[in-house]
Amino acid sequence: MTITTEVPLVERFDPISLDELVGEAALLTRLDRKYLIPATALPALLDRMPAGVRALQIGHRRTFGYRSVYFDTAGLDAYLAAAYQRRRRFKVRVRTYLDTGLDFVEVKTRGSRGVTVKERIPYAGDGADLGPEGREYATSVLACAGLHPEGYEFRPVMATFYRRNTLYVPSTGSRVTIDTAPAWQLPDGSAVRMPRSVIVETKSGRAASEVDRLLWSLGHRPCSISKYATGLAALRPELPANRWRPVLRRHFTTTSSKGF
């Protein structure tokens, strides 16, 4: 699946390198807030960004392609934990940075007070399997987070694709990501898209950032959406998904494509 959407409006911001961004705001432990806004509302948001905001630039690029293959158990333990809002939740995925070819096994868990903890290691497989090292790593991270992964057999369930711009807000040491043209795909090729919406995510250490307050002032509120769980609910309507019904009705468009 190819995604070509760009966000040229971020060219107005001064650049920040990846090394600088990681040094200033790695935020592997953070509080995330997601917003679904109309694509037509993005210029107004960017026009009002706080002073000093910088845009991630690698080489001459500011917009980057992402693919994430999500892994779950046969019983969809990760999905159901999100659907039923269980306190202990997790996600396991292989994330590929399409412009650089870098791959990582990433494990996300929910810490105290809703804080997201992301841990990762390099990945050298083909996306069809976590591999021995990836499986061992996922099991170890989940066990340390107080989960009980014994007997879990992770398998690829769904892939997501999108283009991302990342902004750094120096006043609060926080990040903002802007994901355009998001798409979700099952291994059999079934796919859904959100062609008219943009996912804006704020990632801060704890308190609401200036960008959160800006979004609120523009009439946008945090939205219950999980790239994995909401996408899978859209593709598999037989799954329990009450908490995402408004998002599914308003934003998703069903398509078909080749399998990932």
C-alpha cells in the first residue's frame, strides 16, 4: 500500500534533527492524547502553533512513511484489553520507517495514571513473525509490566500505514505528531481508510501541553482512538467495539487492496 500525502505547511517551522529531538524529548514514557480533526482544519491549527516550534527533518525530508504490523494472540488479548478498557493493556508491533528501512519490535504498555511506556529493539525479520529475539523481548517486557504472557503465541493480525510529521514544542519539551492518510489492512487485503481526517497526537511528560490547550480552544477534544484496536474493529465488525462506534461511523471508509 502506497501513501503519498504530504503536509507542506510544516515547512514554515525551523528544523530539528533526529538526534536533537531524541535528546530534548525522547518521551518513551509519556501521556498521549489523540485528536481526530478534519484535514481542512489542519492549516488553522498550524497557523496558531506556539512560538519556537520546530519540525523534525532528516536529510531534506520532513514527512515520513510508517508501517506497523501489529501482533496479537489467537484470542486477541491485546485488542480485548483495549476494547474493555482494562487497566493493564499492551500492544506488540513491528514498526518500519519506510524512508530509511529501519525496523523495530516495539512493545507498549500502560503504566500508572494512564502513562504510556514504549520499549523497543531492532528487528531484522520480514514482518511475518517476531522471531526468537522479538518473542523473548515481548514476553520479558510484558512480564516486567505485571502482565502474564506465558503461553502467548503472537501472530500478525493487521498492518497500519500513514505519513507523519513530527513537531517539537520547546516551551513544554513535548512532541506533536500529525498523521495523514491513515490506512489499515488485514492480511487478506481488506482495508479501511480515513481520507478526510488527520490524527494529531500530543506526547507530553504529564500535564497538558500548550498544543493541547490550543486544540481545545479550536473546539477539538481528545478522541478515543487506538490505531490498532479501532482499525481492527473497523475491519472486523463482529468484535466488541462500543467505545469506538462514533469514530467508526464518522471517519472510516472501506476499501480493498492487496494483502500486506
